[in-house]
Amino acid sequence: MTDTIAPIALITGGSRGIGEGTALALADRGIDVIITWVAAEAAANAVVEAVRARGRRAIALHLDVTDTASFADFVTRTRAALATWGRERIDFLVNNAGTGGGGLVKDTSEAVFDSLVATHLKGPFFLTQQLLPVLNDGGRIVNVSSGLSRYALPGVAVYSAVKGAIDVFSRVLAVELGARGITVNVVAPGGIATDFGGGLMREEAMQRAVSADTPLGRMGVPADVAGAIAMLLGADAAWVTGQRIEVTGGYRL
């Protein structure tokens, strides 16, 4: 393992899919990572080992982004993890954790509504708030939204709405944090072949349908999104803030 002083990124939901891909992409670029997991501890530990195999440092911490009461303790555990680096702050925050779900507006229950809001809006909002003292000046925040905050499909009204709220939240946060030199941007994936939403995007029929409406002619993979996130965390994107970068292959342009 290299002794080079590296930036440290905290990635929520880093045990699978886009979060896993981002952890590996950042490790390949010389960045150490802290990932979070909520249920898949073994998978998170496997990501940690994969990062370490790339010569970078990594640790996995438990976090339920819907449990705002636990955030103060999470920050304490993050500070303790950073102490093992001999550091006090992270450099990058990637708010990625999320789940699918929803239904037609006429069928959506208040419980489903509240769960999606807690996961995709309330959680990232208050977790970011709690982590701001632990984020270096000149740092970066990337919030993961969705192509669904631009184009409309049936059955995802709440999910689309909360992702649209994240888009707006990110622009406001970019203004508020500008004085600290912190950039805030959004990456909005389209259909990505992961187990998200029960693995719907891995199904052959769904992949054919999405590919047919995508100018680049294929379904996305986690590395596509991870590359965009890594770009926004890189030195060449230091003057980019308050932007929404869609990673959909041009789906439904």
C-alpha cells in the first residue's frame, strides 16, 4: 500500500452498483475512500478489499440514510475513521445511497411517499448538513440524482420528484458553499444495469427498450456514472459548480 497522502472521499451506499463503481474508479485515481452500507456488510467489506488491492486505503461504516437521529453518531465514527489516516476531514462527499420504488400516483401510499422522501431528500440534506464541518474547504460534493428528474415515465412520480428536489438543493448549496471553495454538482444517471430496483435494468426486455431510445445504443453500466463522478472530483472540474450532468447516453433527448 502506498504512503502517498491521498484525498479521501466518503461515498454513501458504496457496497453495490454505482457506489461500488465509484469507489473503485476513485481508487484507480489515487483516492482513498470511506463507504457506507445499510444491509450488505459482506459486500461492503468486499469493496474495501478491492480498493485496498488497488493500493488505496478504505473503510466501511454502517449508515441508514433514513435515520437522521443516527447522523451525529455517524459523524463521530467518521472522525474516528479519519484519525486512522491522521486526518480530521474528508475532501469529497458523494451522496449516492438510495432505493427504488413507487407506483402510479393513484396507488401510492403515504408510507411509500415518506420512505422515498426520507431516503432521497431528507437523508442527503441532513447528512450533508452534519458532514459540512468534516469537509475540507476547497472540497467537492456530488449528489446522485436521476435522468427521471428530466424525462417522465409512469409509476415513478415520487422518486422523480425527490430527485428533482436534489437537483435544486444542489444548486442552492453550491451558492451557499462557494465562499468555502466547495463545489456542488449533480450526476443524473439513466438506466444502469445494476440490482437497483430489484434488478429491473438487468432484464433483457428492459435493456432492449432502453437501448432503442438511447442515441449511444446501449444500457449504461456503473463505470459510466463512476467516471462522471470522478471527473467532477478531479482538478480539471474545479470551476464547475451548481451543474447537473446527465449520464444517460442521450436517453430521450
